[in-house]
Amino acid sequence: MTTKTTERTGSSQPAGHALALARRRLRPLASQQPDEYLNGGLLDQPAAALATPALVLDLDRFEHNLKHMADHCQRVGIGLRPHSKTHKCVEIAKRQLALGAVGVCCAKLGEAEAMIAGGVGRVLITAPLASTQAMTRAVRAAAAADDLILVVDRADVAQRLNAIAATENVAVSVLLDLDPGLHRTGIEPGPAALALAQQLVAASHLRFRGLQMYAGHLMHIASFAERRSRCERVLASLRAFTRELAAVGIDCEIVSGGGTGSFDIDPDGGVFTELQAGSYAFMDRQYNSIEPCRGSTPPFFTALFVQTQVVSSNRPGLATTDAGLKAFATDDEAPPIHEGGPQGAAYFFFGDEQGGLRWDHDDRIEPGAWLRAVTPHCDPTVNLYDELHVVRGERLVDIWPIDARGRGA
């Protein structure tokens, strides 16, 4: 019998475990200490003993990814503003800033509030805000942050935001959000966008800082040549619009966009001042499937995994684990197995709470055996968990709260 699994050793729960769990429910996550987590008593112990399913971060791979991207941006002369929607974790954002990032991106206002509360004060919210309540919160957050930037893509929204900022007596930094052809947010480059930029410049309590254009629909194109060609068309449109602005005397301090799928394409366009890449920190099945630049090796390592264990194995070639639909984002394929499990086994979803393993030979796997699976899509998978279990080698070295988890509004 050949198997890649490691048997899980039994471990008793630390004293006060029930009290720690009670505190976990009563206290905001960001204020927790490692020993207050379910797996907190296992610090400096083998990660094989984790209660599962657990979100696991390989620290060596993660640190490589952060440094590789930081070095790349420094080498090509472009700023890095990592997107924290990927990790929602103040600790990770601070590590990115320590390596030279100019700030972070947040997808939602709630994420930005969590970052600011955690001491990360240079934040760009990449989606437009629409409600009066959200705008008021954002304006007040801007007053407390080092540098909070909002995006705008409609004239009427800009007018309401300016009125709220005037009422609060706060000058709010804004970028004009341009549509790259995705049609999700943003205004199409052209006369209407030019008029909106002029409105933003003239607004009494808005500070026009520049442009955002994020071509999210291009990030997962498998062919590098096709991905480059389509990104270059977007960059040409963006470059032309910056020239239109310059012709009427409007300068752009910031031109923000790009992502993990185009990190080695966008700087060549000479128009972006900063990159919004996020998934590079973790990687996932989707990004692992795209072709890197010709002649290069994949630049980032898969660093994020879901650790699960076998709970039932009574039939040949079939076993059940404790990580099902609730343990992974399910907008993509079933998770690939990274480590553990019978040779050649494939993972499949076996229910809300259970995952399954199938293989076509005589190897068996016993209940309690653990394995790690690559997240199919890292961002929404992270949002399912309260904490990251940080491992160095095979030891649990820290637990980091996912501070902005669930902060959608």
C-alpha cells in the first residue's frame, strides 16, 4: 500500500477550552489572542493535529510571494496597492506595506473600516458607493484614515458625495472609475467621462486624484499571448483618455488597476502608476491554470490550503472528509489535492459538510488521516473562515484573524 497521508495523532484540548470558545463568540475577532482560538492550544505543535476543516497558510511560500511581487514592482518602477479582498487580514496588509506597498485596496466599505481600525490607513475602496448611509460612513472614515480614496462613476453620485462631504466638512479623495469593457462598474472613456472628471475637479469637497480601470474579465485568460493582447487594448484606451484629460489641464496623480493575471503585462504600458494585484499572495486553482510569460516559470507558489481529515472510509476507493460545500467557494471546480490522500485520488463535493475522495486502486485510507487541498478560488474561500492557521514547515506558528470577514456592507 502506498499513500501520501500522515495519520493524525490524538491531542487533548487545553485547559479552559470551553471558556475560550465562549469568549470567541463574545469578542470581536481582531481582539483575540492565539490561545483563544479553537486551535490556539496547538501553537508550535504539528499542524497535522489541527481541528478541521481549517484554512492553512504556508508561511515560507507566502513570504516568497509577497517579496517576489514587491521586488517586481520596485524593479519595473510601479507602485503596488495589493487588494485586501483576497485576504481580509490586517496582519497581511501590514506585511505588504512593510515591503513597500503604497496602500491597500478594499472591495467594500466594511473591509476598509476593518483595515483602518487595525491601523492600515492608506486605503482605496475599488467599488462605487451609492447609498447616503454608506457615503456618510465613508466620509467619516476618510476623516480618521491616513488616506482613504473612493471611486466614482456617475455625475449624480458625485454630486451627492460632495454634498455629504461638505456637510461633514471633510475633503474626500476620489478616482474616476473607468469601464474597461467588463460593464460591471465604471464609465466608458469618452466625452461623458471627461465631463465627469471636470465635475470632480470642480467639486468643493472632492479631491480628484486620478483614474481607476480594472479589467477583471481578462485576469484568467489561459493563453499569455491572448491575455497580453487584450490587456494592451485596455491600456491603449486608458492611455488615450489620460491624454484627453491632460489636454484640458487635468493631471492624474494615480492611475490604478491591473491584477495578478496581468502583473507582468501592465507595467509595460507605461500608464498605470500602481497595481491592484491581490491573489498573488495565496494563489489558487484558477490562477495556477493560466500560462505564465513565455520562457518563465510560474512566479508565485500556492500558499493557501484547506486542511481536512477523513471521517469515514468503509468502501474500497472511496472516503469521506469533513470539508464539503461549506468549506470552499463553489464557483469553480472541485479542489485539487495538494498533499495527503491515496495516490491519484480526486476530491469531489459530497454534501454541505462532507467532501469525498475517489481513486481506482487498492490503497486504503483510515479515518483521522489528513490532507490539504488547494482552494479553487481563494478570495471567497477565505471569507468562509474566521482565522488563518500559519504553518512553517509542518508546525503551527501563528493564527491570524481574518478581520474583515463578513464585512460586506
